[in-house]
Amino acid sequence: MSNRLFQGVVHQMKDAIDRTIGVMDENSTIIACSELGWIGETHDLGITMGSSTDTFVRGQYTYKPFGSPQHPEYTLFVEGTDPQAAKYAAILSIALSNIKYYYDEKYDRSNFIKNIILDNILPGDIYIKARELRFNSDVSRTVLLVRITSRNDVSVFDIIQNLFPDKNKDFVINISETDIVIVKETKPNIDTKDLENLARSIVDTLSSEFYTHAVVGIGTTVDNLKDLARSFKEAQVALEVGKVFDTEKHIVSYDNLGIARLIYQLPTTLCETFLREVFKRGSIDSLDQETLFTIQRFFENNLNVSETSRKLFVHRNTLVYRLEKIKKITGLDLREFDHAIVFKIALMVKKYLKANPVKY
């Protein structure tokens, strides 16, 4: 798209400037020129392109690099080596830089992706805009939402951008002061564990090198642009559900939420009714912390009495006594699978009601 922009300006300027003018890219290939036959040719200038913005002369032409200050992507050339040629080069480089800047602002790919995930663009317009930007619509992508929980005096956005240098495939987008979205191009059947490892490397880098703590929510992998908004909402849900049910986790994947995702979607009135029905013979609030800890360990050891008693360093009969006590209070025998499921869900529902999370 820059080629067409530059060629339009060069075409308008060729009558006002009675000299050959043109633009080369980083590979020294001419992408716009007042001499149309030169477009596509490569000129070896014997220097490293993009290393400086200083004007220089080679042969019968004056050259002026332009683009980003740190790494100019283009070089303008004007026929002649006199002071007038240098002035033409300076003026034209400024004009072309500004035109490209304003064009990129309007059609910037990151803004395009941001509008998609925030539902600020109509579904029918997504593919029209994608064609304008020559955007690959049919690759698999996954949304990761990085939420900063505590920070040092660093730019987290810049740090994460540096972790994903390929700006044609991966997009890093600032959503708020605490939320940064990564839209990562992935393999179609990528394993959730691979995405979690990627997220863990981000969290570890921020923590160990920049003393900044973060959690990451991972949406599902999608195969088209319009579904990026869904993947983003899933990443948000993953963080909210994780905040309720897995407070110690820094990486939460939507695919691994399990029954917690179902509970999160239930109306609170239905949850309260369920609790009243489950604990009609006694209140869960009457169970002390030691008993709740025992229940947690019992579930972690797959309802195995012997293994749980060993892990708790108590006699088997002591654990059986505690389970009998729980049965007497609640009417649920945790040694029976069906009763254990009901109790496990009830504990999660109670935790959910207490947290009162924000829904998206």
C-alpha cells in the first residue's frame, strides 16, 4: 500500500521538480519513481540501508533515508548532487513520511484487530477491511489477555511488544491501564499446554526481570477474524472464573475451566436455591476450617480414604470419623461418588456466590 501512496506523490511532483525522483525500500529496490520503467530495479549503494537518516550522495544522485527514526525503512533519491537536490530530498522525505503516518493511522492493522475484538466493527465490514489491508483472514489465531496485578515503573506494553517482534503475524494491543491483549497466530491444532507455556514465559519474564506481576487468560483458537471477539471474551471469562475458583493460578485457559465455567454462567438465584436444597439437613457454614481442609484433600486424592489419611498424617479411623461427621451434618456421604460430586459442586457454588464476579 505504501508503494501506491509514494507513487501517487512522485507522479504529482515530477512536473514541479524537473528531475528524476524515486523511493527505494530496505532492500534497495525502487518501489516508486518518476521514471516508471525503473520500478522494480535494485540499486546497490554499497551501504547498509536503514542505519541512518543522514542525507548522502552516490554517483549522480542525492539520497535521504526516511521512516521511523530508529530504523528508516525507505530511502528517497533525487537526481543531482547540488544543494538544491538536497533540499528537494529533505522536503520530499518529510512529505512522504507524514503521508504514510496518517495513512497508517487510518488503516493500521493493530487498530483493525482492536476494533474486531472490541466489537467496534460490523461483521460484514471485517472482510472488506481485511482485503484492503491485505490481511490474511484464514489462519488460526488465539487471544491471550495479560492483566497486570502489580507493576514497577516500566512500560509493560513495550516489554510485551518486544517479546512478539513479528508484527505481521502477532498483534499486541493496549486495552486499558491493566489489560494488554496479544492476538497470536498459531497452528490450527495447537495444544493448550503450548499456549499455557507461552503465557507462563510472559508472566515469568515480567516477574523475574521487571518485578511486575500479571495473570494471563487464554481464549480458544479460532480460524477466522470475526471470531476473535469471542476468543477475547473467553479470555476475559477465564480470568474472572480463575479469580473465583483458582486464585493461586497465574495462567487460566478457557478450555480447562471445566465445571467452573458452567457455574459462572448460572443465575445467582438458581445457585442459592441449589445450596438450600443440598444442605437442607444442615448448613455448610457449620463446618470448621479443619473439616473443609480434610474435604479438599479427600477430593484431591480421588476419594481414597487410605491415601488421604496418609497425606494428612492421621489414622484411617480418624478420617472415617470425620467423614461420618460430615455425613451427619450435611446428609452427604463423601465416600459415595454421586454424593461427592454434589458436595464438590455445592462448595464451588458457595465460593462463586461469595465472590460475586463481574460477568462479560
